[in-house]
Amino acid sequence: MAKSFSDVEYNYRHICENIALAAQSVGKTADDITFLAATKTVDAPTINHAISLGLRYIGENRVQELLSKYEDYDLEHASLQFIGHLQSNKVRQIVGKVDLIQSVDSEKLAREISRCSEKLGITTDILLEVNIGREENKSGVLPEALPELLEIVKDIPSVKVRGLMAIPPICENAQENCKFFDNMRNIFLDIGSKNIDNISMDILSMGMSDDYEEAIRCGANMVRVGSALFGARYYPTK
């Protein structure tokens, strides 16, 4: 974790500068890019300090951790999203608490989000997660199966597809990820051009601490940055 609030302040400014430069290099501005902080293992006071600096989007990977910190987040000034793998039996615990679920990769999960949303009388925004690297140990729908999932989800009530999310394979260097980012951008643009009912390609969420600048240059308009902001993570063994 970052050693102090001052470390977070320095890192936050540095990331914002990098985002602005990467955006500028492709004819965009920093305002075109959503900087979401991945807050796994980060305590609420540290998260709230980042929010006080201007951070407006935070994302949790684990349901239990989200719930344990929920009452302490400064959600008057930031949007809370879920960015990790989500099991269907935990959906009801976060629907109504998060503004966006980024990791929907199956009809079953979409229908459970719909069911829980209908009970609350709300519509939940979602992204469809694409397994762009075809990795067996990762979640996400395969690219060739995405059109079929889109056709199903567009007719499911109380959910709204806002775009796509991906986590490319770990590569030797960030530039190697560009081929995966480019593939995602092409898929994103192709879907957007079809103007499918209830499907909005507003958000292309890709790029993390090691490669967010390359992701922006390849078309991402949301990046999920954790360790570059908060410092190295230390995960519990259980």
C-alpha cells in the first residue's frame, strides 16, 4: 500500500498527467477518459482521501470487501462500481449499491442481475466482459460468442448494457497488449455501429496500472488503476 496520504496525492497527480498526455496523443482530452481506482485491499480512509483529491470512480473486486467498506465510502462524491468476477448467488448483495457492474459474461448472470433489479424497481447498468486473450483461467465471454450474448441480453428487463470490459493477458511489456486492445476497440466500434436496442457502446473499460496509457491510445475511455495509485498490494492468504 502507499506509505502515506502524500504518496497517494503524488501518484494521483502523476496518473492524471499521464492520462491527459495519452488522451492528447490521440486527439482526446482527459475529460474523455474515466479514471477508476481499483480499491481491492485499500482501506476506506485512503479511498476517501483519493476522492477528496478529485477521484470520482472507485471499483471493488470482491463482494465481501465491498460490503465491509460500504458504509464508509464517500459516495456523495464518487461512483461505486463492481469490477471483479461476480457469482450469481452474490448478485443480490450488491445490486442497488453499485452504479455499474463491469464483469457480466453470461446470460445466467445477466438474468440474476435483472431479477434483483426488478425487485428494487431499478435498472442496473452493466458491461459485458470479453475474454479477449482466450485464457482458460479467466472469466469473460469469447469474442465469437459475444453477438449471441448481446442478442439475449438486449431483451432482458432491468439491465442496460453500457459497453465492454476486458483484461488482456499479462505480456512482457505494455506495448504487447496493444494487439488485444486494438481487437477490443474494433469489436466495440463494430457493435456500436449496429445501433442495437438497449445496447449502448458508451464505455470501453480496459487498461490497468501497467498499461493504462497504451489502452487509452488504443481506444479505452475507462481505465482501472490500482497499485499505481495506492502502491503494491498485499493479499491475505485466504
